[in-house]
Amino acid sequence: MPIRSVLSWQGADLELLEALSLPVWIFDIDHKRVFWANEAGLQVWGAASLLELQARDMSQDMSVSVAQRLAQYQQDFEREGACFVESWTLYPNGRPSVLKVKFRGIRVNGRMLMFCEAQNSLSADPASLRSTEALLHTSVLITLYDGNGGALYRNPASREQVAVAGEGWRQHFVHDSDWQQLRQGVAACGESRLLARVNTREGMRWHEVSARACRDAVTGQDALLVSEVDITDLKHAEARASFLANHDVLTGLPNRNGIRSELLPHLQQALRNGRQVALMFIDLDRFKNVNDSLGHACGDELLIRMAGRLVGLLGHDEKAARLGGDEFLVMLSAPQVAERAEALGRRILQALAVPMRLEGMDVGVSASIGVSVCEGRTLDLEQMMRHADLAMYAAKDAGRNNLMFFTPALEARSQAQLALENDIRRGLEHGEFIAYFQPRVDIASGQVVGAEALARWHHPLRGLLMPDSFIPICEDCGMVMELGRQILVQAARQQRLWRDRGLDLLVSVNLSASQFVDPGLPGLVEQILADSGCQPDKLELEITESVLLGHDEQTMHTLQALRALGLSIAVDDFGTGYSNLAYLQRYPLTSLKIDRSFIADLDDKSAITELITTLCRMMGLNMVAEGVETEAQLAWLAERGCQEYQGYLCSPALSAQEFLQRLF
């Protein structure tokens, strides 16, 4: 009886199917349930009744591969009216049962179901069963092709990825050259392997394709067994890794690696074509202020927009890169590249200086540009980048928002600075930096009551050097911390030596900003006090106004920790920074030092100095005037209640021995 005649489901038809001794059941692929089964089918599935079997949800323990295979069956039934026999492992009540099953389609109530007829049970060896299951479940695409390239067999994974029904081996490849290479490899060695782009139902994908010559087990004819592993995700990951290795994540511009891999060949080709080439180093001026005031997210947004402005100004032969931070690089080539660089640089300065809206504020930053032109026909990228960098720093030194070309004099200056850095480092290692002491005088009594420790460099060849010849270099090169430590140690020891001589002197020491923000400062000071025997109440640390501007908890914690050790805290050079009554009231300060510029210009700035002295009296702070050189200045300060002064009127900074002689 034709299967489709069962659609009526009349009693005679059911009786006929029930009478079959072979297990028969109808499976609903869409709902993953058995629609109907005869008595023998119920026994196969280990079901007590049809209702109990129909209630089972087969999807709960159905693997993705089996679901995929059943969907392929349904397509074949719909498209071709297929009928085929396969060995299947069923799992009634969790126990495996291997059956040879004949499958065909049956339409019930307009839906395509699957009629299953178990022909007999199989007892294959475990290895065979497991290999069959592996072939069903593996994600590896396995296809057997005949000698003409037609598919004889596809496992479920392969069938799932077939782009076009009836697709042959050759049509599977995006590039015919890949098919040719694989075929030639098989012809020469019997097997071949390559990475190729192939056509699939999901579009173009990357596959690792392995092909091996064999025979068809059914016909005995020559055949080709092909296995494929999808490596598209790996290829994309490799491409992403390559992009990240060669490009800046924030702006998408080439980074330092990308300069060599992408932009360097561009310059080399330009030289070969007879053009000149140049590099431009671009550094945003005071970009750190944006990060500090608005946060790094706004800083990143500014960099992205600046990169966009920069790229928008470039022509065909001009390429941009980001070196890191707020530094960008532009490569350009032209017959007269210096003139081209000058014109482009001026446009860049103008464009980057236009304010942009960030966090509701109009934020503007300028830029400094250094240009290096390749001399001759040989390209030395590292040297050109170094020269452009030197020129960029020269532009900053010239006032920022400027453009400078590299000259040999810049390199000579750089080499001299490098030599000085090495000399300072050697001097720190050999103890050449010495504390000198400038007396602090009580205005009322005229007695020396203390001293400020100031760094001097006893250079073995150049003699005694003043701070302005080495402090800026130490700050730029990260050596100011060690210099400050050495001077602090010497000052503490000297206070102890003077005390042993019966001299009750306060010693003050300047702290650099980097020293003050170091979380280890209180611990370092405590150790120095212990090692030297210095009286804590006779040691004063001087900090500048700038280190107090943050008003953060770390500043307060550091000041409180130092005061807890018994030290005094003075604000140095007061009035030259962003003076603010709020932080004077907030922080545990003891003294305020009036900057020498106000003392020197009392005729012009007396109102400001008058305000400072009034402020100190109101807040009970000890006043120390710096740079006092005349009796008139001293008299003016005395009238306004200033307690101490230091300056040439009394004495310049002296060595410890000279200081002692000055006292006696």
C-alpha cells in the first residue's frame, strides 16, 4: 500500500500497520516527537503506550548534529521525495539501540513527517558504531567526490554548508587557482592540503581543505575524500591581531609598527620616483591639562577628533600615524618637500587650534610641529624621526603653537643635554651634590634662627654650579627624587651637628612636586629622622603652591602624616601661583614664604605684598620674606609684622663650614 494512502487514518489502514511485525513509527521533525507507532515500534522505543511515547519531548536530549540531520531529511523529502536506508542509534529511555532504518516522507495534515521502518537490529562492533556517530556529529565537513567532481556523499556538516544544490568540487572554491593547486597536489602525491576561500551557504569562508585519493566503496571507482575545517574565525582573529599590532586602537591610524610596515614603503617608493620626503612630528600643547581637568574619556575624544582633523588635511602623498599619547606623525613626499611641509604645517596648526566642544566647554589646544627632511637618496627612518622630534621640542621651547625645521645645531644641543644628564647621574652616584645653607634671620632680634638648605653641584671640572644649571634637567629626566633625597639627608644631619654644637637652628628643605606626591615620602622622612637624630620640630619642609591645588585626599593625608612626625610645613614662593585662601585654611601649614619677586618690586607690588602680610597675620602663619637685599625692604617688612627674612642683606647660601663661621 502506498504510504500516502495512510493520510485518511481510517481503521482498516491502522489495523494493517498495527499488524506489521516490523517496528514502524511516524516522527514529527518539526516538533521533535513521535506522531504514531505500531506495537512493535512501541517496543523499540520502550514505551508502555502510544500516549506515553507521544508525550516524550525528543528535543531535550537531541544533539545539534542530529537535529541538523533531521532537517536535511525533511528538505530531501520536500524537494526530491527521497527514500533511503541508514544505520541509526536510538536511545530509548537512555539505552543505545542500533537499527537499520528505512526513511521516507509522509504528509499529514499538510505537514511533512517522516515514516520510519526498522528493518532489523544491528550488532556492529563498538569501533564501527563510534566511527559512524563521529561522522554524524563532527563539525568537520567531509565529502566524497567521484572522478568528475560530483558529490557521492556528504556528512551532515558538509551538507549544511553546501552553497548551491548539486555543487561540485571545482565550484566549491572561490578562486579556481586553489582548486588547481589542490588537484595537482593530489595527482602528484596522492594527497594535498591548503588554506582556501570557499563558497558556503553562509557566504565566503576560509577553510583548511585536505584532499586524499581513494576508491568509492560502492562502485570501486576512483574517488576523492575531502575534509574541511572552518578557520574563518581564526583568520579574522589573525587579521584583527595584525591590525591591532600595526594600528592605534583609539584613532585607527598606523602606530609605530605600522609606520614601518605600511608607511615606510610609501616613502621608499617616493624616493625611487625622484621625489623628496619629509617627516612631521606633531605634539599637542598642554594636552595633560585636558586629561587632568576633564578626565581621560574627554582626552580620548579630543585625540580622536584631532586625528580626524589631521587626516582631513592630508593629500594623496601624505600619510598620518599616531606615535602614542598626544603625538602624531605625518609623512609626505613632493618635488620640493620643504615648501610643501611648511604650507601643510601652517594649515595643521590653524586647524588643530580651533576649539572643540567637550563636556559643555569649548576646549582648545595648540600644537608644536617639528619637520625633518631626508637629505640625499638614502632613507634612514630612525634618524629622520629623531630629527623631527628634536625640531618639535625646539618649537615648544620657542613658545609652542609653532613649526620648526631640524638643523644640525639642534642635534648638537641634544647631545650636550644627554652628556649633562649622564654627568648629573654620575654626580649623584659620587656624592657631588652638596647642601648649602642660607641663613634665616629673626627680624626683631637680628639673630640667625635657621637656614634653608639649597642644592649646589661641586663639579670636578666646572667647579661650583648653581641649581638652574641642573634642576630642570633632573626634573625632566626623573633624577630630582634622588637629588631631593640626598639634600634632605644632608640637611637633617647638619641640624643634628649644629644641635650638638649648641645651636638651636631650624633647617628648611625644598620638596619637588614629584617628591611630595610620592606615597612613600612620610616613611622616607621618618627613616631619615631616625638615622640622623635630627629634631623633628627643627626640620621644615617647603612645598610650592602648585602641589596644593588638587585639594585631594592624598595631599591632606601626606601633610597630616608629616605634621604627625613633628615637622613644620611651609608654602614656598607664595603669590607666584594660584593663591587661594581655601587651601591655606584647609591644610595644616605653619609658615608662608613671600616670593623674592614681591620684595624686589615693593614700589610696584606693595599692595600685593601688603595683602600677603595681612593674610599671614590673620591666619597666624609665620612669615618669611625671601630675597631681602636692602635695609628699606627690611624696614617695610618689620612694620608689617614679618617675623623672618633671608637674602643677600644677611648672606648668600654658604657651605656648612662657612655658615658656622658666619655665626661666630
